[in-house]
Amino acid sequence: MSRPQQITVLGATGSIGLSTLDVIARHPARYQVFALSGFTRLSELLALCVRHSPRFAVVPEAGAARRLQDDLLAAGLSTRVLVGEEGLCQVASDPEVDAVMAAIVGAAGLRPTLAAVEAGKKILLANKEALVMSGALFMQAVRKSGSVLLPIDSEHNAIFQCMPLDFSRGLSNVGVRRILLTASGGPFRQTPLAELAHVSPEQACAHPNWSMGRKISVDSASMMNKGLELIEACWLFDAKPSQVEVVIHPQSVIHSLVDYIDGSVLAQLGNPDMRTPIANALAWPERIDSGVAPLDLFAIARLDFQTPDEERFPCLRLARQAAEASNSAPAMLNAANEVAVTAFLDGRVRYPEIASIIEEVLNLEAVVAVDDLEAVFIADAKARQLAGQWLSRHGR
Ligand code: NAD
Ligand code: MG
């Protein structure tokens, strides 16, 4: 085999970042870590640098960079520390990099991910918020640079694997009738509605099947995660929102399905472990070991399906409306959700208020066209401001 592929992992200290490094470490002849980034938990970033000896590490500000640089030198490493968004964009687009794992959470990942796209890198996309915010521009940039875009989100990776072969070569999704996007229903699938006003961040983050970062865990509880994924699926697979149906499947064994016009329905199954989609995307179109245990169908015994209840999951309705409205609506939805979820995790708002905040923001601001990245960030800032006003008005 030729030289190992050089991989940048944006958001290396997070749940997806760590799973990515676990898979990479299983294949030292195939992959080498080029750069790692972290935002908090910088002592963990140091430990990851010691383990993977990257060429670069990226941290949010100069003071943290000096401390990490000193610690790296003391550990005998030549890793260079870069700072902030500029540093992230640099390691995402460096000519030596082959693939970029985009695993920063939220809107903060958009510019570095786009920098990787514009540089024509292979993109392993976990940061769904980036695509939700800027879908049309993002996909245009992918087409222009010829970047290979591989979904890491387990549902989208499943759909990708079930798509016609030609699709992955950028041809078409002819013959696809519907995409069936599965959802576990999260920790509150059966909680009495009256109790939802009193659930804690810890309860919201205790996902029954997946271990994830705190923001996406709350999104999974509210099913905003599925709403963002609906928008993500429309961009990745050139589908209309009406072609994407959400199916609650509590076991999280079927990761999604594609329904064809001849009646064939293809599904991808596996244990709920993100190392499967990560290994799939890293090695695509080949297959490599991910460390995930083989699926034991006899232990699972049954697979259940339900329709989502919109009264229980208003965020899903709001996301579908934003998907239909398109233009600036998904960026507003995403930003309002980020503010509301942060406030919920800080104990400043109750769980049902997450949906109230987002709904108010979407009702207050008209949907406008977004022709460039600046317009996306204007919509994002406006939604954050309106969500902030909701919080001040309610004394939070
Ligand atoms: P996480 O909170 O565990 O990790 C987030 C990473 O982003 C960390 O490395 C953190 O340091 C970094 N980060 C946070 N804020 C930042 C900022 N402002 N600037 C730069 N870096 C910042 O989150 P996660 O669960 O690993 O999720 C990462 C992304 O992957 C999210 O977009 C999420 O929706 C998506 N995703 C996650 C899973 C999962 O199983 N965890 C599954 C599908 C998709
Ligand atoms: Mg998912």
C-alpha cells in the first residue's frame, strides 16, 4: 500500500472524534492523524496528541495554545499548535490532507468544514448543523470542488449504503420512492406528557441506545435531531421533504431504509455504534474492521416501528416546516435550537420551552433567500438574537 492517508479530525475530543481515533488506531498502515482540534477538555487533547503524534493541534485561543505547546514540547512532540477558526480552516484545507472528519458540534463547524470542501478534500460529515444551515451553498461547493462527501450520521450513512450504486458516483437517485429515516424516540418516548415540564438535562442526555455529546443527546430527546436529519437527507440525497418519512424504531438496529418504486425496500442494520459508519466512510468504497461486535439478531429478537407523535415532538413539526420553507429557515431553526438547548442544559429553561423558543423565532422572522455565506450567518445571528430576547423577556 502507498503512504498512509492523512486525516484531520475536527472536534477530536468529542464523542465522534474519539470514535474516529479508535478506528484510525486499528489501521496504522492505512491512516495517519494529520491534525486534531479541541475546544474544551484540553488536557484530553494533549493525551490524544501523545497517542497519535499529529502534525498540528488546534485550540480556541492564544493562552491555551501556549500552554498546550509547552506541554507538547515537554512530552518530546513536534506537534505545532494553531489557534481559532483560522487554524481549523488551515488544517482542514492543508494540501497534505486526504480526508477531514467534520465532528465539531453546531454552527461553529460550518466555516472549517466548507474550507475542507473548497479544498476538494474527502469529507466525512458528522457536523449535520453545517449542512442544515447552508445546504444549497454547501452542495454547490461540493459539486464545484469535486469533493467526495460521505455521511457519518448513522441514518445517512445507512441510506448512502442503500442507494443505487451510481448515486455514489454523483449520478442519480432514479427509482427511489421514499427515504425511511429511523429514530429511536429517545429517552422521553413514553414519558407522560405532563411530566415533560420537569425533566432534567441529565434525563434528557440519558439516551437509551447511543452514547453521544450533550447537545445532540438533547436534540435526540426532542427529536429536533431527526428534524435536522430530515433536512440533511434532503440535501445529501436530492430528495424533497415529502419523500422523507420518519419512523420510530426503538431498538436502533435498522439505521434507515430506502424504498424503491418496484417495491424493494433496502435497509442497513448494525449495532448502535458510530464506529460502523465512521469505518464505512473512512474506507469507502472498501470495508475495514471497525471494532464493532457482530449483530446478534437472536438477542434482539424483535424490531418495532411506530409513527412519531407530533404533540410529544413539536420540534419535528418545526423542522419539517423549515425544510419546506428552505432558504433562511433551516439556519434560523438551527440557531434558535442551539440557543434553546444551551439554556436547557444550563438549567435556565424547561424542556418544553425549547420548542416554544424555536417556534417564536420562526414566527417572528420572515424567510429570505440565502445566496452567500454572509446571508446564512445573518440569519443565524438574527435567530440567536430573537431567542436571546425570549430568554430575557422570561427572566432567564
Ligand atoms: P461532542 O460535544 O461530544 O463533541 C463536540 C466537539 O466539538 C468537541 O471536540 C468540542 O471540543 C468541539 N467544539 C465544541 N464547540 C466548539 C466550537 N465553538 N469551536 C470549535 N470546536 C468546538 O459532540 P458529538 O456527539 O461528538 O457530535 C459532533 C457532531 O457530530 C455534531 O454535529 C453531532 O450532531 C454529530 N453527530 C454525532 C453523533 C454521535 O453519536 N455523537 C451521531 C451523529 C452525528
Ligand atoms: Mg443520526
